[in-house]
Amino acid sequence: MIKYPFRVFQTEIEGHVFWIAKSGYLKGCVGQGDNPADAIAELQENEEAWLETAAEIGMSIPEIPVEPMEEFSGKMTLRLAPFVHRQAAICAKKEGISLNQYINNAVVSQNALISATM
């Protein structure tokens, strides 16, 4: 199991396309493969070797970072231009929904649009 955060991306060198899995905390610790799973598997092996070597030569080993989970209440304050606020209220009324639901729907729609292009 990989202990440190990493990122996976595709790259190309001299016409050869392959995947890289790169540790975010262990300098120079990477894995590569023809697909993401192979790159991650190689990174796992290399991370173990990196940590063993660092321990053997007395090199400092970074602590494994712990990221706290952000909690969201579902409540937020929103400032709009008065004209935009008025338009949104009119549209919500036409739709037969609350302004809160109208804004929620708009955010959901925009999130879906952006997520589809990621």
C-alpha cells in the first residue's frame, strides 16, 4: 500500500505515450507504466525501496501527511448584483420553485458541466 500522496498523469517522450505516478513527498520517487495501474504498482515498489534506502543511509524521512476532511454545512452567504438577484427571483417564481432551490439547481447544473470537461 502506498503511504504518501501521489499524482498520476500521462506523458509523451519521443512519440512514446505512457503513464507516470509521482510521489508528492518523496523526491525522485516515481513509477511508470503503459496504464495508470502499472504506474501506481511500480510507484508502490519504488516507494518501499526509497524508504528502506533512506533509513539505511540515515536520511530524513518525511512524516506521512494527514489531511483533515472539510465539512460543509450546506449553508452559504451569496452576494449578487441587485439586477441578477431580481432576475433569479423572477425565474424561480416562473418555475414554481423557491429562489434557494433555483440557485441550488444552477450550481448543480454548472458543476455537472465543469465535471464533464475534467
